[in-house]
Amino acid sequence: MLTRSDIQEWFEALQQNICSQLEEADGQGKFINDNWNRKEGGGGLSRVLTTGRIIEKGGVNFSAVWGKTPEPVLKMMKLEADNHPDFFATGVSIVMHPINPMVPIIHMNVRYFEMSDGTWWFGGGIDLTPHYVNEEDARYFHQTLRSVCEAHHSSYYPEFKKWADDYFFIRHRNETRGVGGIFFDYLKGENGFTKESRFEFVKGVGSAFAPLYTQLMKSNHNYPYNEKEKQWQFLRRGRYVEFNLVWDRGTKFGLDTDGRTESILMSLPPQASWEYNHQPAENTAEAKTLSFLRKGIQWA
């Protein structure tokens, strides 16, 4: 029988595996380890790389936390607060910010949550945020995710792709964060699915991350770039910050459960900028990228 300890141990191993593959692909940067404890129960290991050849700042975080479920979390999940049930949550969260504007930002999160009343579910997502949209890379990214999803259920990719389009959407800007990916939450044991089958899917998503991103690192990091393109990268990073601080559920959950602030905000870039009412000139690479930041594009 699959236990929460089995899931936690797999996530811990996933963190180590991904860090090893990213270090090898970067060829210079090394992750530093930062263990932390949560006084209410549990803790985690934050691993951060800041001196890479390709990656300017990246984090691969593991956590396993437990205790009484905070009121804001109960409210977010639309659960009754009368009994104040205990919760357990574990997962891995990743964000990579590259040096070269031609290398995309990537995010992945895989997680498991259970409560003392027996309720459990899996969640997660993976999405790509290019500073400059490369259509070939976007297709490669989505085709890989489609293959991962279809290995587990035919409904997963179309359902979770649409969910990602809706979730990774900066509402106040009316634009998607990037070219999307997949997003899923509250995957429970229903409609013929078991905890084991849900976990196998989550494992498939987690295992796909490192091969996907190291390929994008290798194929894009040698492209030349100029100061104008670097400034555009900083503006796009600003949009990334806006989403993570205003809309991201993981950020809110971490803060609401008194998680470690440095680890929660690991996803923010080392440098970002905002320019009042910036509008790229017509027929430029920047304008072309903005044209792709919309829902419903079928990349795979």
C-alpha cells in the first residue's frame, strides 16, 4: 500500500536527481544546500544555484510539512474549519532563471496533500516562459508533455493543458505567463483512478523535467544577444514576478502555512524591471512574442 512516506522519499530522490542533471548541463554552477525546519511541524531542503554558466539563478526545493490546517488554507480549499483537521503536504518546486534571454524560464511543481480525515490528492504543473518565443521549442515542450500525459490517460493532456492556459494567466495584463504547459490539482481516487495510478502520473511529470530543460539549455544558451534583448528579459521577468506574487497558489499556501519565506520566494529572479506602459515596436521579435501570450494555442 502506497504511504505518504513512500511519496515523500520519492520526492526527495527527485530533487537530488534533478539537481545533478542541471549541474551537469550547466557545467559550472553548483547548488548550495539550505535545510530548514518549520516550528509547527516538518521542514525541507532548499537547493539554490546562483553562479552558473547558463543558469543565473535557480532553485529546486523539497518540503514535507504537517500540523493543524491553518484557517486560510481551509478557506481556500472550501473545507469546514470546525474540527481543525491535521494536514500533511510534501512536494518539489522548481524555477530556473537563465542568463541568456534566448533560454526560457521554466517552472515545475509536483505535490501531495492529505488530511487526517482521510482526504488526499496530488497536484502540480510544469510551464515554460520564454523571453522570446521559439515556436520549435514550444512544440517540443508540449509534445513531450503530451506523451507523458497519454502514457497515463488520454484525457490528461487536453484537460491539463487547458487548465494551465487558465491558471498561468496574468489577469491584470490579459496575457499568459508564457507558452503554457500542464496544470492539475485535486487528483483523487475517483472515476477508476487509484492513489497508485495518480502517483505514477506525477512521477512521469517529475521525471520529464530534467531531460526537457537540459535540452533547452543546451540548444539555446550559445545564441548571441545584445543589451536591448537583455532589457526585454528584465521586463518579462517583471511579469513573472507579478504572477507569482499576485496569483500563484503555491506562494499563498507557503505563506499561509508559515513556510520559510526565503524558500517560498526562491522563484523570483535576481533582477527584474518595470517600464511604464512599455509597448514594443511593430514587427519586432518582442511584439511577436507578445502575440503568442494567449490562451488556446495548440502546440502539440
